[in-house]
Amino acid sequence: MALHIVTEDRITPARLLAGRAMVWGGLALLLGVAALQWLDQAGRIDAGFRDWRPTLYAFAAFATLLCWSQVVRRGEMGKRALFVLPAAIFVGAMVVFPLIFGIGIALSDWNLASPTGRQFNGLDNLRQAWNDPFYLNALLNMVWYIAAIAVEYVIAFGLALLLNAQIRGRKFFRVAFLLPLMLSPVAVSWMVGKSMFEPRFGPMARLARSLGWDTPSFFGSPEIARAMIMVMDAWTYIPFMMIMLLAGLQAVPRELSEAARVDGATPWRRFWEVTFPLMLPVSITAILIRIIFKLKLADIVINITAGGPGGATDTVTSFIFREYRDRSNVGYGTMLAFIYLVLIVVAMTGAMKLTDRWTRPHG
């Protein structure tokens, strides 16, 4: 059986020049069509472009020429690049183009109820966000919501330790504790927030009146309302952290704990000096993923309190949602979303670098 031996291709100067011409020609075509499209959209010229399809077609032509040029310029190595390059171009297009369009919208005064339509206003939306007390309040609320993850982690770790122990009905409890995670946040908000905590006829309101609270209002006080949102969100996602920690506990060798027990270590010392250090990477991963979920918190807030009372329960996501839905302020809402995106990227990058340095073995 003959084997195909890959040899180095001889790339002539003319072939190399043709490959470069493909790339630059495709790029010039894309930029030219995009410029005409922008001028047509701005009303500077009348190119007859009804939508952004010409730019899409120009991008498809550029992507095709870019892939073809790899084979022309690099030969066999270029063919290998074709296994990855189309997927990379597609992912880049799905990220870059929406990002560019979003930045254009964020720098515009665009209210869907305004007869003037979309108008470029530069950094006015950024200045408005800086001076918006409701947006700053939503950012402050996110600090409280994220701080509550510490309590969620402790509860999840305790449940994971319980379910990892040899107790009766362990399989049943594992399934029972996972049930809240199977429900959508909208279902949780209606089932728990709107039904159980209904101030007049809800079962929790009746229990509160029997204990001496004459007029129970779980969402009337800012502090109580924020705490109730935290509790319902925690009830939904603590099982997620629990199952991750349980998987980590099951991967810890029991021989280490048994050796510490034989040496006379108490259960607390076995946990603090053996189990917890080994669980640190899993714990950090669970906390970081939980923070990502918490940063998207909106469903429960929108359905139960709509950010009230007085913005006490507002999250950034719910505030941006109302900016779009209630005020039809697309430009300002997009700017708020971009600011939040930048804050999340900076904060999560710093957190991951910090935790990587913390968990890296020293020696």
C-alpha cells in the first residue's frame, strides 16, 4: 500500500504575489462595499441598498478569497489551515459585526417613539450613564447579589458533604435537591414569589400573621425585598454548586481522610486540612460559574418586583430590559449594556488571574 508523502511545495514569487493580491483585493472589496453601505444608510448618497446584504455578500467573497489564498501562498500547509480557517472566520463574523453595529447604536440617540429616528450623539449616552443614579444603584445592587454567593457556597458545600456521606436515602435526596435547578427562573418567580409570598392569601403570609406579623409584605421593604430575591435565586442555583462540589468530593481519595483519622485528627481538622485544600480548584470553578450566572440575574426581578421598591431589587440586566421595553430607548440601553460588558470582562479577567495565582502550586 503506497503512502502519500507530503513534500514542501515550491511557491514561486508570482504565486505568492497572486495569493497576496487575493487577500488585499477581497479586503478592498469588503471595505468599499461597507463604505458605500454606510453612506447610503446615512443619506449621503443613493446607492440603492435596501439592506445590509451587499456587505454580507462582500464579506463572503472576502472569506472565500482569504481561504483560497492560503492554498495559493502556502500549498499543502494552506490546505491544513482550511480545516480551521472557515470556522474562525464564521466565529469572528458573529462577534465582530454585531459588536460594530452595537457600538454604532450605543453612540446614537435612538428612541423608537421619536419621529426623528436614529441620530448620532457621540458620547452623550456615556455621560448620561455616568450621572444616572438608577443605573449606579443597579450596579451597587449587583455587589450585594454577588456577595450573597459566599453564603450560597457554604450551604452548597454542606449539602455536598451530606450527600457524599453514607446516609439512608442518599439517591432520593440527590434528586430532590436538584429539582429547583430543573425549574426555569420564570416558573420560580411565579410559583414562589407570586403564589407562596402573596401578601393576602399566600401560605407564607398566613404563617407570618400567625406568628404576629400583622401586615406581612415581603416585597414592600427595600431590605426585605432584596433579601427575598437573593433567597429565591439561591434556591434555584445552590443545587448547581452542590452537584459540582459533590463531583469534586467523590474524586477525593478516601485514603487521605482515613490516614488523617488514624493519625488522630478530628473531623474538623480532616475537613480543613485535607478535604478543603483538595477541593479548592473545584470550589473556585463553581464560584466563578455561579458569579457568571448571577451577573445575568433578571427573570425573577422582572416578574416579581420589576426592580422595586424604589430600585432596591434592580439588577443591571433588569434595568436595561426596562430601558428597552418601557422607554424604547435603544441607543441609551445599548450603551448601558456595553458599559456592563466592559465591567464584566475586566472583573472576571482579574478574578481568574487572581485565582490562578492563588491555586497554583508553590515550590
